[in-house]
Amino acid sequence: MAEDKKMTVRAAERALDILLCFVDQPELGLTEIAHRTSINKSTVFRLLATLESKGFVTRNPDTEKYKLGFRVWELAANMDHSDDPAVLFLPEMERLRDQVDETVSLYIRDGLERIRVQAVESKQTIRRVAPVGARMPLSVGASSKVLVAYADPIVQKEVLADPDWPQTVDRAQYQKQLEEIRETGYAISIEEREAGTSAIAVPIFNRAGRIVAALAVSGPVGRWTPDRMKQFAPLITAAAERMGKMLWK
């Protein structure tokens, strides 16, 4: 009985790992899923068949690729979004987008990564495309540094001790940047993570003064220049403060 329970838990964990593969990719083939999960193809095939029978994934017969099924959307529809910052902050993010005419994103920290949980894209023809659900390292980028700068010292030490820390990023310089962010209240990055893109990010605090998210505005480097970002910094900070107060209720 204990062995059966252990096997059942392992199967459930593997099935969830398969579903998590679709966080940043809408369609995946059997081989791709097996590679991402490090599970052999025969096991992945059986688990996909089970997930498909329950409606959690569907298979395109033409491409032989899988995508999330209707059951996932049914579960999401029943989530309580009343306190979800990604939903709660959306009107304020849209308002900010209209004021600066650049793409606005919301990030949270998850372990040693940041996740874009909400985005409102600029209406300009040439704009920063920001896919929701994308995971990025904490070593580069304005939002990453804001999330780390205002995190607990223990978290900062964990981030800096990350074994996967890129050799191209100097830790001492990074720490100095964190200090500067705490002094100015915002972070600016120029093509740090993505060529041709610049960004400014500010913290969003809850009532207890703890950072809950980073609010970022990004755009093409030719248009979203350092001077322009600094010009709009007070406006972006004010928006972040209004968002933080929404969590007080």
C-alpha cells in the first residue's frame, strides 16, 4: 500500500510537471515535453493520454503537438481574483500605459526568478512585446534589481549565491546598484536582458512596507531613453503607490 501511494504521488508530480511545460509555450510535441521534464517518452505519452482523457490537454492530429485543454480554463474561471494583483492592478496599469505610451508590466519574485504576471502593451506600432507568464533571472533587468533591492537580506544573499549566476555580471557591481536603487526609488536598465529594449522599474509595497511586486515600463531604446525614463519616474512611482494602497482594503 505504501509503495502504491508513493507511485501515485510520483505520477501526479510528473503530470503536473508536464502541465507546467505550457507556461511559456502554447504548443509542444512529445519529444519536447520529454526533454523539458527529463521523463522518458513512453511515460510522457501515457501521462499525456491520461491528461487528454480528462480534458487538461488536447492533441492537434495534424502537427501531433499538444496544448492546454478546456479543463484548465474551467479551473481558472473559478479562481478568486478579488485579491490577485494581476487583476487588481490592471486598470491602473492601463492608465499608466496611456500616460507614457509604452508597455507596462508587473513582476513578482518566485525563488531565484521573476515572473511577468501581467502586461499592458503600448499602442505604438514599434513596441515592447511582453508575454505574460515569462520567467527571467534576477541577475539582470530593472525589475529584477528592484525585486532584490527591497527583498529581505536573506533573500538577497540567496540570489547572490545562486550557482547559476552569470559570469558576465559582477556581483560587487550588482550590490552597488541595489544600494543606488534604494536611494533613488527606481531602477533603469538599457539592453541588459534583451537587445534594443530599455526599462524602468519601481517597487510596489503592501501596508506592512514589504515589496509585493515590481512595476515596469519598457520600450525601444531609441524612444525610451534614460532621460525620458527619469522624466516619467515620478509618474510611475505615483502609480505604484496607488497600486500598493489597493492592497490595504
